[in-house]
Amino acid sequence: MNTAISIENISKSFPGVLANDSVSFDITSGTIHAIVGENGAGKSTLMKILYGMQKPDNGILKINGDIAKFQSPKDAIASGIGMVHQHFMLADNLTVWENIVLGIDGSNLSKIKRSKYIPEISDLSKKYSLPIDVNLTIDDLGVGEKQRVEILKVLYRGANILILDEPTAVLVPQEVEELFENLKNLVSQGVTILFISHKLDEVMEIADRISVMRGGQHVGTVNKEEASKKILAEMMIGKDLPTPPNRETMISSENCLQLKDLNGEPSLGKIPFEDINLEIKKGEICGIAGVEGNGQRELSEAILGLYPVESGQIFLEDIEITKLSTRERRLTGISFIPEDRQSQGLVVESNLIENIILGKQSSNTYSSRFRNVLFKNASKNSKDVVENYDVKTPSVQTLALALSGGNQQKFVVGREIDGKPRFLLASQPTRGVDIGAQALIWDKLKDARDMGLGVLLISADLDELLGLSDKLYVIYEGKLVKQLEPKEATPEQLGSYMTGLGI
Amino acid sequence: MKVYLKILSFLTPLIALAISFGLTTFILILIDRDPVETFTLMFDYGTTGKSIISILNRSIPLYISAVAVAVGFKMGMFNIGVEGQYILGALIAAQVGAVLILPRPLHVLTIFIVAAVVSGIWAGISGYLKVKKGVHEVISTIMLNYIGAGIVAYLLANIFFEKDEDNSLKVPQTNYLSESGQLPPLNNILGLEELPNLNSFIVGAVFVGIFYYWLVWKTSLGFDLRATGLNPVAAKFSGADPNKLIVLAMLISGGIAGLVGMSNLVGYFHRYTIDFPTGLGFAGITVALLGRNHPVGMALGALLISFLERSSQILDLNNIPKEIERIMQGIVILVVVVSYEVVRRYILTQEVKLASRMVDKDE
């Protein structure tokens, strides 16, 4: 078999980071080659080099045997490389075919050649078994279909090497299956696929060969037959897999958080969440599964007092907090791990001492009787969190933005669990963090639960939900459509409720 | 932060000044003037005892104005309306002060409070409009500048005017404050009898600076302000109420703005006249930028601007266009702002480097 891409001693450094350190491996044409690694392992940099978005400091890149020196993605596209980005780059108000020819149609001011493009694109979609109605508007498509349009877009530009950057991150299980079906089809027609992921299950399912990266280095490449999840994970993190979930838990009979007939105020003609009834006991983790955009964000903001509630009540233990301000709720003992640490959980331009205060700035811990900030406590507590949560930072005076994503998240989690909150709302607590940080965060959440904390866990990561939850709900279009037993639920089952099929 | 980074950030303003000098030299050569002579003239004239007093006096309102602007900046708001706020506050305070008869400390204090309250309310209108109606504070404060100037003109011409001796002419100025409403200069206390008067409100300016530092960096309210300025979303999630903070920040900023005119009112003119200095509100924005909202930085910035303005007065007498000073001001501001940004970014990358080295070491 031919080598589609040969990477020879590619190095790339940024100020302070050696993102790629003499990386070498080959990608055989007509195969699915997965690249796995923790966040910050250098996958993205390598892909950017392959796609001409960045130039390597050293090393040689060969495409189909020829040395390639890409100045920009244009050159990469000309060599037959196409990139399917994680976040779709589509114009929502245009049709499928218009999106596909966008940017390459040379008709300028003359009439666009519908009669040429539509059949061409339809043929392409048939040839590669990527069924889609080319006349539909992007707005009317589901996520999986949009991704198909992205794939068609690069194929139409003549790509025979596809780079897919975390393509499953936005998909529900059924859509993932479809995508994999499509990818296998593409490969059978001679297309080479580079599949970037950090989900080992998927990689084991789809890839022919797997390259593992860690800390900018290529740790090794294995054939699927020789690999197992355990082997890959060990290569990725250099240590054993995170401990399996611990199910022995002491759920108390005391209420922690209770939502009664909660309805959100309609926005843009839609009721974001409806008739939410939930009871979370002390020492219990209650998971909420759902595809993003089904009311999770509004619900969590309503619990925090940031989204208006039309009717219903919220109780923290036996205190009604429905009418309290966010600050008062925080003071009553609600902790919050936001889904987006950089924009919601941290002031990244401040140091860790200031960031430990965030959310508790008016509590007795950090505010004196005369409303002066108690920096001494902040300094001490930030050091404690850094130590107990394994936050890798030169000091607590370091600005939060200097830390890697996983370390930022560990810090946020530590801040929110520390100081004995009464209730913890955790929204996507391990999104986008590396396996090491994920394992630590899961452990800490379990520890906090075992110490009697009630947790509402809103997540899109099914492993996380199944592994941590004591009880599990599925949210779909703003309603809790199903309660499942975490021990018995399967990803397929969850997926069908999450997409509204199981109702 | 590593020591060398601290030193670097400390040296930044000096480096920036050196670059500014270089650029000004270049411009002086272009217009065929001797740079050495120019700088020598300016330095010699600017460091005479008279000049130093004048520079200090100029710096007082400039600094307070900068602090007023900086309070807004710290939470990401642009109070462009210090100008209107302080003239309105000064006029009303002058009138109230002229009418009142109180023992000295109380009299002066009342004048300060009236000025701060009036200016604070004037600024508060912008805060209210932003919260209730979504009007951007830049727009509303600029508009309120014009309205404020209009009101001042109207009041002076029609209500607060002073009649001259034969009661025929209306002079657009308030009556003098009685002696109990005036602050004597500091010269006697400092033993500087032979020099021009040093305005004693300089003490007030120092207090404003200390108050600003304490409020913004040491209090819980200041924490909310800064957090909102750096990341409004995270601040909201942490429980800070943005609407309350917007109004509060404008009230505080305006309240401080009210003190801008006080050195001139109680320490110099003793009344509000049409000669009362204007433009200090806008100059304050410059100084806030120059001192990047730091209490000491802004003090140095105010002194620098005052020095340039004062020392350049000698240039015309020596056939050097004094407009060169405007150019110098522009260059200094530009270079300082750019240098700070460059150094800030450098320090950031160094911090990131240090943090990632930490992670490497661990593996």
C-alpha cells in the first residue's frame, strides 16, 4: 500500500511550548488513521501543519511521496488535503449546494451555474454515499447532516485526504454510527482519513491504525489489532486508567436541592424548560443527560438566579431561594462549576489568589466586617486548592490564563468544592480537559458526594454521567423525559431518549 | 511573577519616555530647531521653583479627573462625561458655598460634598440610562456634557450672576465664597513664602488617590468592579449584580469628578467665573491612559503632562513653536500606551512559559 502522508521529524515550538517534538510517522493511503492524545499533546498543531495553517520549524512533510511546503491552506487543498473542522463553517441561510461552491465559484458577477453545480454535487453525494438533499437550507439540517455537508465540501474541492478534528464531539450516538458508516464508505473508495479524537472507544471502533501523542511527542503508532483501550490510555497518559466508578454511596434522606414545577420564562417564543421536578438528596449525584441546547443552560442559570423563572419553586435544603439574587444564593451555599471555565468561571487576566475569591467575594471567608477583601485567606485557600487538586502552576500569583485548560478546570473544581458548599451544580465539569484532569475531577466529585454533598451534574459525556450519577434523567426539549437507572442504562438507550426517539 | 519581570514592568515608563524623547528630537530636527537647546530650555524653565508650584497646582485637578475616569475604566465603562460633571458640580457648589455661612472646616466640607453629590447624580443619570434603557454610557455622557455646559451657561447668565456696583450690569459669575469657605495656600506651613501659592487641595488629591486605591483593590465592592471590568460574564456568575455595579460605578466616578473643580474653587478663584478652567475632564482621560489606571501611575502622568504644558511656555520666547508641546504630548501618550501593551504581552508569554515548564517538570 502507498503512503499518503509521511511525517518526518516535524518540530514546532511556540513561545514556551514545544508543541511538536520531532514527530515522525506514516499514514497509509486508503485507511482511517486516528491520532489520539490529551489536550495539549500536540495533535492540533500537527494538524495545522498538515493543513498549511502553520509552518513547521523543522522536518519534512511528504504527500504521496512528494515533499510538501505549504504556505497556506490553499496549498494543502491543492495537494488534496481537506479539513473538516469541529465547528462547522457553513452559512446557515444558504442551501447545501451554495455552501459547497461558496468561495470556489468563479462566476463573479455573471449568473451562478446552478445547472452545473447541482448535478455535480448530487453525483458526488451518491458516489460517496453521503445522502443529502442539496437544495435544502443549512438551517433546516441536523447536526449530523451539517457535518456531511462539510465533508462533501472538502471532497468537492478534490480532497482525497480528509482531516476530521474531533468530529464526534457534537454528535449523538446514532449520528456517530452514521458518521462511521460514511467514513468506512469513503475509505473503501480510496479516501484517506485522519481522525483526531480523545475518545478511545470511538478510535478503537473506527481506526485502522492509531498514533498516540503525548507532550508534543509521538509516543507510538499501533495497528488496531494490537491495541486496546487500556494500552492506548497508558500510552496517552503514561499511567493507568482512571479508577472505575465507585458505587458504594451513602445517600441521605435529607433534601439538598429541590425543584418544584419549575418553568422558565419563554424566550424567542420557546419555553426553555418546562415542569421540572427534581429532588436531590445530600450525598447524591443526580445526572442530567441531553444534547446541548435542550434547556440545560437555562435550567442551570435559573438555579443560579440568572435566568428568569416563570413559575415554580427552588428549595435549597428547606430554604426557598426562588426569589433570591445570585449573590444571596451563592451565600446560602450554592456552588457552581460552569461549562465554560474561561468565560464563566475565571477572570483569566487575574491571578489565582483573586480567582479563588470569585463567587465568594461577599462571604465571611473573603470579606471583612467592613467589606474589605481578606487576601490572606485567599492566598492560603488558593495554595490549598493548588496542592489538593494537583493544579500545576508556578505559584498562586500566576495569572489564570497561563495555566493549561485542565489545570484551570482543576482549580475551578477545587474552588467550588472547597469551603463546604451545600449544593454543587456541575455543568460539563470535564469538558475539553485531558484524561488525567478528568480522572482527578471525577474522584473529587465522588469524594464530595461521599462527604454528603448533593450534586446536579449536567453533562454531554455519557461515560461521566453513567460513571458518576446515582440517578439519571434525560432532558429533551426542555423536559425531563425519562429517568434511567445509571447501572442499567446503555449509551444507545440514552441516545434514543436524548434525540427524542424513545418517547 | 519573577523579579526581572517586575523590574521590567517598573522600567517600562522610563523606556517609553526615552523613546518619546527620541521621536521628538527627530521632529525638532525636521523643523530645523536644535533639540538639545529645546530640551535644555524646557528643563531649565520647568524646574524653577515657580514652575514646580505651577506644575503641582495644575496636576491636582488633572489627577482627580484621571481617577474619576479610572473608576469607570476599572469596570469596563467609559465615563467621557467628567467634563460636564465637574463644571456643573463646581458651579452649584460655588453658589451654595457663596450663600452659606458656616465655620471653616464645615463650610469647605459642605462645598466638597455638594460638588460630589451634584456631579455624582449627573453621572448617575448615565448609569441609570444604561441599566434601564440600554443607552451606551459613551453616548449619554457625551450628551450630558453638552447639556451640563448649557445648564451652567444658563444658570450663570440668569440666576447665579453677580450684579456690579451700580446694579446695572449682570456679570456671569457667582459671588465670592466667604473666607470660611476658602482654603489658604500651603506656603506658610511649608515655609515657602517667597514662592507662588501652592494649592492646599493637593492634600485632597492625595486622599482621592488613597481612597481610589483602597476602594478598587482592597474592598469587596472593588473586587466586583474589577472582575466585571475584566470578565463581565464570570462576574455575573459569581453573584455580582451588573446593573447595580453600573449605577454605583457611575455614582462614584461622578462623585470623584465633582472634586476636580475644588482646587480652583476653594483655593484659587473662590467663585465660579467664566474663567473657570474647562477641558480638565477630557485631559483626565489622557492621564488615566498614561497612568494605566494606577493610582501612582496617574499621579506621575498628571505631573508629566503639567510639566510639558508649563515648560513649553518658554519655547515661544525663543522662536521655537510651542505647539511642539502638543506633539510631544501626543507622542508620549502613544508610546507609553504601546510600550505598556508590548510589555504586558511579553510578561504574559513569560508567565505561560513558566507555567508550562512546571507541567514539563512534572512528567
